[in-house]
Amino acid sequence: MTDVVLDVVSAVLILAGAGFCLLSGIGLVRFPDTVSRLHAASKAQTLGVLLVVLGAVLQTPAGKAPSLLLIALFSLLTAPVTGHIVARIAYRTDAVERRRVVLDELATRLVDEHSPDDRRRDGGEPDDRRPDDREPPSPR
Amino acid sequence: MTTVANIALVLVSLAGLLAVGRLAAGPGALDRVVALDALVTLTVVGAVLGTLARSDTTTGYVLVVLSLLGFVGSIASARLIERREDMR
């Protein structure tokens, strides 16, 4: 009885995981730019691996399970790191299709953060001018 | 359980074929990095399913090493691409 339940549960988990892998493969081919392809690929790396490994763990004897669980743990740890680094480099090397981006908060943020740096790099002269700009309001 | 593992293996292999297609077509180098990373993951999933279908558990920690190598490889090649773009 419990064997049948275990089999059904692990079959559902494995098929769902394999389905996620297939979906992420389809997304990898169909999606328009690097960042959205990254989004599709990470589905296989987290949910796909996790579901298949959980389904397989239910079927293996307890002595063999740790290596499978290590695979799941490492893919959960490494997928976000890879995704973060690849997405950051994609943004910086202009691999992102700008006209598809609805809201780009990073662009305004980068402009805000870079402008003081650029002033400082110009020899510090604009930094000297800044207090002068502030002075006229104070006597009034 | 063997039939389930075989069906899942077919699905994962199809996903792997699609990833190879993106690897061949991908316009940028970063697309290829993403496709290769997905391909390594799909290989690991396929190997897990293969051990399940044939019910031998000899692969074991080889798959852990493979997934970690895929991680290191994609990080390294992504950083390489970043540096190459900086040179321009």
C-alpha cells in the first residue's frame, strides 16, 4: 500500500520535473533576448532538478540518497549566483533589448550614482563649485 | 517506475535538443553560456533519470562534481565575456 503511494508520488514529481525541463528548453529557444532566456533556463536548474531528484530519492535505498540530495542542494545554491552574474554582464554589455523593458530602475539608478563620480574624476573642480552654488541662497 | 523514468528521459532529451539548438543559434556569447549551463543541468537530470531507469546507483557523486563544474565553467566564461567587452 505505502509502496504504491510512494510510487505514485515519485512518478508525479519526476514527470513534473521533466515537464519543467522541457518547458525551459522551449523557452530557451523561443524567448527573444538573453535575460528572458536566462529566466527560462533557471526553471530547469531549480524546479526541474529539485522535483526529479526528490522523485528519485523516494525510489532509492537510504544509503544512496545523500549524493542525490547534494545535487539538489548545489543546484539550488549555484543557480542564483550564475543567474545574477550572467544577467549583470548581459545588462552591462547591452545584451538586453531595451525596447522590451517596461521599467528600468537600474538605468536611472546608475545615472544618479555615476554623476558624482564623473564630477570627481574631472579634477575635483566641480566639487569646489558646489558650495558656491549653495552659498547664494543662504544670505537671502 | 522504469516506464516513468523513460518517459521523463524523453522529455529531458527533447529539452536538451532545444538547448543545443540555442547553443548553435544563439546570437551572442552570453546566450551560448546560458544554453551550456542549461545543458549541463539537463545532463545531470538525465543521468539521475538513467540511474533510476536502470536501477544502478554507480554514478553517485560524479553528478555532484559535474554540476559544480558546470557552475564554475559558466561563471568563468561569463567573466571572460565581460572582460572582453571592456577591452573594446
